[in-house]
Amino acid sequence: MIFVILRSERGPFFRDYTGKSREPLSLHFMNRKTLLNIFLSFILIAGVSCSGNKKKKEGKEAPSISFIEGYVVTPSVVDETIGISGTLKPFEETVLMPEMPGRVVMINLPEGQLVKKGTMLVKIFDLDLQAQLKKAQTQYAIGKQILDRQAELLKADGISQVEYDQQDLVVTSANNDIDLLKAQISKTEVLAPYDGVIGLRNISLGAQVTQSTPLTTIRESDKLKLDFSVPGKYSQMIHQGTKVRFSVEGDDNKFDAVVMATEEGIDQNTRNLKARAIVTAHSPSLTPGAYASVELRLSQNRSALLVPTQAIIMKERNKSVIICKGGKAVFVPIKTGVRQAGNIEVITGLNAGDTVVTTGVLFIKPDMELTFAKIK
């Protein structure tokens, strides 16, 4: 029960916590000793109340984690690679078209089969040209005989030099006509430009074709080209002879290729450098036109410091990790580099031998005591 001492004209009286007035205190009862005891009671009650509040505040401890895991940072070998997309192309690919219009009289297009260089694939009607060729050859032969006789007469002064020169011109013209007709006849023959595989044919025997009619496609089968583009900041690292690795969809194997050439400059629209590599590997999955995932190794670091990706604390402007120093948590800002599957390279901020917290990083506060359940 708490009482409050009040004074009035009737004398001192007290009021309890309910607010009800009690009988006036007698003067002999309200002596100094009684007032001192009441004052001390107030101080004691206030002290007990403050002590209770303090204990409640001290009872709110920082959150703790019973089991956390750590990772000891050790130097590792890391290949700095970038992944880019590419396209497989035949090393040589040609759409065959006739050089002269006409009717197809012969077809030798074994679809999907290998043909040798110089093999006749398509023949256009040329009997009219053959007849003209024979006529020109006959004229040449007669003119040559006349020229030979006139050469004997010229020696005996039987004819003038002018007459001989005119006949020589006739013979030369006939010979030129022969060469022209042979060239026209050769245009009626479509030959394989190199060793390659014939694609699907687009014509049939007896078809009328023109110079713009696609007959078929021939592709070189021994080698493939790999075309890809590299970001401009890596352009200095790509040159003739650079080795790259790639894979194609549906095949888990890795294939090798060697850069054969690059463009002279960076594309202004994409800011990329176009490069081309030679693929010498043979596999059914390596088909012209297929999408390729290219891995380009830029450099190798044999003392890289890797940490699990779950140990990284992402912030707005920087990244940090928690390391254990003297049994307590210390937050360390870091800079990262190459990212791998499950790990990431730390360039600055860590040293070999540091123990990095990998679990419960969001619940740990600075200087919290750490107890590891497992350390890798």
C-alpha cells in the first residue's frame, strides 16, 4: 500500500493509492522519524522498479545461431573464361547454278554423297554449240592450209606481204572462234568446284534452267568453321592460333577449335569483334548451322582465392563476407572476379587461411562469438 502525505488547514493527512482520504494524522505520530521512513520507502520502491526495468532490458540478448558452417580459404587454380555463342558453318559451301540457260540433258547429283573435284554434275543441251565448233574448226583447218601455201609463195616472191598477212588474220580469227565456242560449251557443264557432299537437288531431267536457277548445294565435309563474336574489351586476347573449346546441343562432349582469322576492327553497332575458328573434329552432332556454346579461356590464375557463393553478402554498393578472427565475427568488404559453378573468386579482402562463414550469414552481427559445427 502506497500513501501520500498531504497538508491542509486541519493538519496533515494521508491519501492511499485509491485516492480516498484517511483520518488526519496526529502531531505526535507525524514526527521526523516517521517522515524519514516514508521517504526511504519511496526511494526503495523506485529503486526496485528501475532495477526490474533494467533486468528486462538486459534480458533482450542479440540473436545467436547454434550451428554455423565455415570454409577455409585456400589457393586454387582458376581459368578465366567467358561463355559466348557461336554458329557452326561448313568450311566451304556453294550453291551451284548454271552459267548458261538451257535444257538439262544429264544429272549426276548423288544427294548426301561425296563427289570429287571436277566431277560433272549437270549438263545443259549444247548440240548447237558443238555444231558451230566443228564449223569453226573446219574453217581454221582450211585457212591454215592456205596460209602454209602462201608462206611458200612469199618466199619465192609469188605473193605480196599484204596478201599473206590477210590470210594470217583469217586463220587467227577462226582459231579465236574455236576458243570462244569451247568456252561457251564449258558453261553448259556444271562441275564440282571441290571435294564435297552434295545436298538436295532442286531440278529434274529435262528442266529448263536459267543462270539464277539453284541446282543444288555442295559443302566441304572435312572441316567446319566456327563463327563467334567476342566483346571488344577482350579483342586484344584473340588472335590467329588462339584455342577455344565449344559444345553443341545434344552432345556433352567438348570440341576444340583454333582461331584462323578475326575482323580488322570492332563492330560499331554491337561493340564486338568477329572471329572465325577452324574445327577439325568429326562427330555426327557437328552439323553446319548448329548453335555452339563457346568457352574462351583468357588467362589462368594458379593462386586464386575461391569462396562459396552463399558466403557473399550483397549490398547496394559493395559485397562483403564474414570471417572468424579471435572467435568473433568480422565483416570484411571484398571485390569479386571470376564466377564458377558454386564458387566465386575473391580478388581483394581475403587472405589464404581465413575462415569464412557460409551459413546463417544474414543473422550474424559484428563481434558475435562464433561456434562452428562444421568447417570445410
